[in-house]
Amino acid sequence: ILLNFGVRLTSNGFKVQALQNKETDISTLLPNRNIFARYRFQVRVVYRKTDLGGIGLDIQPYAEDWLNKANRTIDAARRLKTLQQALEFLPEDSRIWKRLLEEYKSRKMWKQAAAMLEKAVEEHPDPVLLAELLQVYTAMSSRNKVITVLKKLVKLKPDDVALRVRLAKALEESSRYKAAIYQYERIVKQLDKRDSLPIYKRLGYLYSRRKKYKNAISWYLKAAELDRKDANLYYNLSYLYDKIGQKKKSFHYLEKAASLNATDTDSRLALAEHAFRQGDLKKAEKYVLQVLGRKPSSLKALLLQARIAEKQGKKQKLKKIYKKILALDPANTTIRFNLGALNYETGDLNNALSCFLKYIRKYPKDETAREILFDIYKKQKKQKSAFEQAKVLSGLKPKDLEPYRFMFDYLNRKKDYKQMIRIMEAGLKANPGQTELRQWLLFACLKSGKEDMAIKQIRALLKASPDDIRLLLQLARIQEKQEKPREAMKTYRRILYISPDNEEAADAYLRLRLKQVETGGP
């Protein structure tokens, strides 16, 4: 049927008549000229008034049209919207799908990219798609989802070592150590021994984290066979053997580690301590000197060096070490005491004195320090200073008679009987049964003319020694002096009863008796 000879085309909403005369761009005939939409039109063929038939037109853009439009769009938001619309129109077109996915990834819209890939993987679990999904999950830091995808990939490609290593690392980073160990042990079976070193190390570490110390040791030993220069392996073995109580092996591997790490002073100090405890002073000293070579101000090393020198009996060397320690740590009173004691032992009294005087500023009640000061002052003939120390000691150690003995001699030379009385009374208060103190008190009373107090002391002494002639004679003399003849005669009679041949008592008794007769007494 020839067009325009009584024949025409009609369509509702579509200017189909324009196609009757010439070739025309169809976009100009569409409503609003929008080609990026889907249209469906019915075109009827009419002859005069008779409907001869019709066809259906389905008009929509090709994938190339959408892609060209997206590529020409500079604005990122509009470009994204175009691609989203394109996929809605052509959901099965892989080119548009890939282009939209790339757009999401380039704009770091990981959630949207993940949703696309998840749907695709659900329909087709293809390794390429899974790899892309893995990339997206990695960018999202979605650790659990990364692991899930890696597991799927490993299942699809069980011989891919790199993939399994990545899964093992992801499990390890998620603290899923047991699962990571399983994967690493699978990897070991897939690798040659010479390529297994990093895997051995990871297995050693993971078993350590799980507190499976013997398993960890086994893997670290395998690693050490391949790498004898890795100090960290030996540090780990030392730690693990210590954990299972094998101290000897622990220090063996610590020694190996230290030999590979010249700057490790802490391990050398630990080795020195161990050697010292084992009685190997030579080895202990070797390690201490290595530490001090790098850290001359290490107090720990100097303190250990001091203990070694003390065991070796090297007193002069020990003095030098103590002085170094005090220069670094002047507040260390223990070392100051030790240096003072060492100076005292070696006869260096002046330096000993200096140390102990500083020491007692902080510990004024230290008995040993006071005793040494007391002895030093005595040896130096510094009587007054010795007396002051004796007074302090009498308060700290009231049962020790040596300070009282010194004070008695000192005060007797000074003829300071009043102070002697005070000191001996204080001593008796702490030691009421101590006869020597009471005798010194008696002496002071007699020297100072305190006769009643003297009698009191004599009577107390006589309770312990009732037949002591010397005490009885002293009592009788005082009684005579106090003009108490009857009491004196009674005392003399007691003396004569005990010692009939005592001339002083016999003469005194006769004299008092005659005097009594002369005065007409009974």
C-alpha cells in the first residue's frame, strides 16, 4: 500500500505522520523530546476511513546511550543518578552494572557497592565477583564479612596458598586464634619447608596466645632451625620455657638472644642474676660489666656488682662500687650503711663515722649503727661523743650493760655523780634485777653523800646476796655515820656471825659496845 494515496498513519501521543514524508530523528517526535524514557505506542494504518491494521512501537535508549550520557556528565551526583536510572531500565545489562559499580567504588560508597555485589554473588558465586566483594568489605573494614568471603574463596580455590594465608591473617586479627591455627597448619602442608618460616613463627605466636606453650615451643624450634639469627625467636623460646618451669632452657635461649642483640642490657642483667644465684660469679661479673659498658649509671647493675664483689671478698672494690651507687642515689640508706660497715671492718674509722652519722639522721633508733658509732668514738678516744652514743644505746638496748659500764667510768672520771644517779636509776627501772647497775648507783650515792638512798640500794643488794660482807660493812659504816649505834652493832654482829675472823667488824663492834657501856646504855 503506497502512503499518501488515501493511506495515512495515526497514533495517540506520537507524531507518527512526520515519518510519512521523510526520515526523521525519532527523539523529535516524542513528548518533551526525552529519549531517556520508555515509550509504548500503537501506530494504526488507515485507508480513507478504513482501519487496515497496526503495529506496536517500543521505544527506549540503548545501553550505549546511557553510558555515553554518563560519560558526558561532569556533575558527579547527576552522573550517579543517570547510571542508577540506566540500571533500572536495563537491569540485565552487565556493562551498565559494572559502570555503576565502578562509580560507587570511585566515590567510596562501599555500602551501595557491597549491596550490588552481594546480590550478584547470591545469584552467581563467581570467584571474580567474590574477589570484588572482598575488596569492598576490606575498604569498609568489615572484618567478619571479609572472613566470610575469604572462606568462600578458599572453598572454591583450596590450593591457593596466598588466599589461605590471607584468611589465616584475617582470623588472627579477629582474635579467632584456633581457626587461624587450623588455616596456618593447612598452609604448612602446602609449602616447602624452606618457605614455611613465617608460618612457623605465626603458629608459635598463636599457640602462645592460646597458652598452649608446648605447641608454641615446637613451632618456634622449627623456625629457629631455619633462622638462627632471629633474636626474637630465642626471646620467645626463653619466655615459653620459663612458663613451663624449665628454667635452665629458658636461660639457655635468653643467652642466645642476648648474643644476637648487643644493646639488650635487660636480658644481660637477668642472665647475671641467674649466674649469681647459681654461684657462677665469673659469668655474672661478665654480664654485669657488659651492662655497665652501655649503661654506666645502671643502679641495678651496680647493686648486683656489689653483691658479686661481696661474695668474692673484694672489699676495696666493693667500697668503690658503693660510692658509685651513692653518687647516683644519695638517698639509698642501705648502701650507706653497708659502706659504713665496710669502712668500719677495714679500719677506715673516719669514713665509717661519716657514713653512720648520715645514716642515723634517717634512722636514729638503729641499734647496730649506734653500737658501731659508740665503738668508733671509743677507739678514737672521743669520750664525750662516745658517752652521747652510750646514752642513746641505753635507751635502745636497756639490757645491754656495756653502755652503762662506759658511762659509769666516764662520769666517775668527771665526778658527775648526780648524772650517774639519774642514768643508773633509769637503767634499774628497765632492769630491776640487775645488781651491777645497783652497785654503780650505790657508788654514786655514796660519792654524793646520799646515805639514805645508799642504804636503800644496799638492802636491795643484800636480798640477792645476804652474806655479802662488803655490803654489810658499807651498811654498818653508814649506820655509824648516821649515829645509829644499835643498828650498826646489829649489822656488825651479823658480819661476825658470817665471818668470825673479820677484824674490822670485831673492832667496830667492841668499840661501839664500850661506848655504850660508858654512856650507861643497856
